[in-house]
Amino acid sequence: MSTRDWIEKDYYKVLGVSSSASADEIKKSYRKLAKQFHPDANVGNAKAEERFKEVSEAYDILSNDSKRGEYDEARRLFAAGGRPSAGFGGGYSTGPGMQDLFGNGGLGDVLGGMFGGGRRRSGPMRGSDLETHTTMGFHDALRGATVSLRLIGESACAICGGSGAKPGTSPRQCSVCGGSGSQNRNAGGFGFSEPCRECRGRGAVIDAPCGGCRGSGRTEQTRTVQAKVPAGVSDGARIRLAGKGGPGERGGAAGDLYVTVQVAAHPVFDRTGDNITLSVPVTFAEAALGAKVSVPTPLDGDVTIALAAGTSSGRVLRVKGKGSTKRDGSRGDLLVTIDVAVPHNLTSKARAALEEYAVATADHNPRGALNAYMDHGNA
């Protein structure tokens, strides 16, 4: 990408956020768009794949405080008058005071940090961090599992190993810039640094390019990464896989891969932190007289809970150690909410029994306190 192309790209617009957006807003927008345009969800859709690349490129810049600062500063300087000329390389059209911006620590250094100006380009460069997501079943998330992630993106060329040179040959140090990747130029009375035109900012020249990557050292590949998801992972958790991100340059380390885990809902169980919740219907007789009730757990089969006589609907009983795995290896609890079920249809025998019960308990008014309050309020 040329410097001009970079300056003219509006990464904030690509992600649909304002230039003052917070890191959380940028991340939220990226995740939404990445999920929408991910190749796995748009098989064979070239436009979606291109959009996914644009979104990833924008997030790579805006999610990194240093890169975002350099990007914002460069765009600000150009907006203030540092406008590239038509040829971009033969000089700049400047406004008042712009000469000072191109000295040491000025625009040349800003652009150099991103695109090769300055000596930072000559050394190893770490690869970019990547993000993806995976969906797991409720039980798999509790037990922990190894998932396969299919990633599409640039990787080190398998033929040349990322050097860009034809097998059996090696890149040589650029004789023009001495391997720095940049040149100092003087234009109209001020100096600035720009990527070396001979080696295009790489600091090395490839005389015999690799046929597989045409000298770039990278090819677009589909690769599969195995991610070990720990037991007890929660919905929305973000897991870091060191060294599984974008490939580095000139011997630099690969970036990291961040995996956001989405846990599918369960028809019976729910989760609150490290505790598993469950609603258990019981009959009126079981709640009133007391009973032993068998209930399921997500990982340990069925357990029996004891209902005390007079248990009310909505009461929560705790079964210790039957919840999700915590970071220290211990387990949360199973929280059982009692739900007294009222039958919709009564047989004549059941109705007669309940009518007899109503007569026998006529002296008991469960709404006594409420009625007293109402009488007070109406007085």
C-alpha cells in the first residue's frame, strides 16, 4: 500500500465509528462486522471476503494505540496543508509553517513508523494480531475442549519460508539505503524521510524472486489452528493464542490470535458466573409435605435434593460443587429454584380433596399482612 493510499483511507468510516470512538466502541463494531463478513459465513462471496479484509485492516490500525496515533497524526498534518503532490514523491504543496513539520520527529517519522521511513523498517517486524470467534456447546464450555479454527489470510510463503527469494538464493542488503529501508530527501528547502525506492522500504533487494509469492514472502492461505479452550469458559470470553496471528517480517515473531468464545444457550440450564442455575417444578403436595426430588446436573448426572415441608415457590436451594469449573480448579454450585406447579385440569376426586383442604385451612390467610396494609392505606 502506498503512503497516499493509506492517508486517503478512512479506517473510521470502514468500521462505522467516529474518529473519537473509544477502544471498546471500535472493538464492538469490529466484532459485529467481522462476524457478518467472515468467509466461513459467506462461502464463495468475493465481496464479503474483500469487506472482511478491509475491516480487519482497519481494526489492525485502530486497535493499536501507537498505530492509531500515527495514523491520526499523519491525516491531521495532511489536512492542515501537507497535501501530496500529483506524483507523490516529487515534493509537497505546503501551507504556512509546514517546513517545521517535516524535520526530526515530524511527518517523515510518523509515516516511517507505518510504512518504512526510518530505521525501524530494517529490523525484524512482529506480525499483526488477529481476531476470530468460535461457538461452543454449553456442556463443552463446562468441560473444556479443543476446537479447530479455520483462518483465511496471509501466511509466510511455504516455498521460500517467508524470505521472498527463490529457494537456494537469499535477499541481499540494499546498496542504496544500506539496509535501513529509507532515504532522506530534500524538497524545496526542507528534508524528510521516505521509503527507499530501490528496495521499496524493505532494506533488502531480491534478485531472484520466489515464484510462489513473487517476492513478497507471503501468500494468502487457509490454515487450521487448534485452540484449547479451558474448562469453565464463559460466554464472551477472549482467549489469546500466542504466535498464532499474522506472520512477522524479516525474521520477526508472529502476532497473536485472539479467539472470542460464544457459548450456545441450553434448554434447561443457565449460568450466573461460576454457578449453574436450574428451575425445578414440584407439586403442591411435595412443597407442602416435604419430599426428596431428583434433579439433573450438567456434568455429574442426577442428584437428590430434600424439600422441607412448607417450601414456598421461588425458594433457591444450593447444591455445592456441581457448577462450573473455576480458574483455581474448584467448582461453583448448582442453584435450584423451586417452582410449585399448579395443575390445569382437576379430576372430580382431586377437586373434592382440594375443597375439603380449603375448608380445613380456612383459618389460615396467607395475605393477612397485605390485607392489613391495604386497610391502613384506605383508612
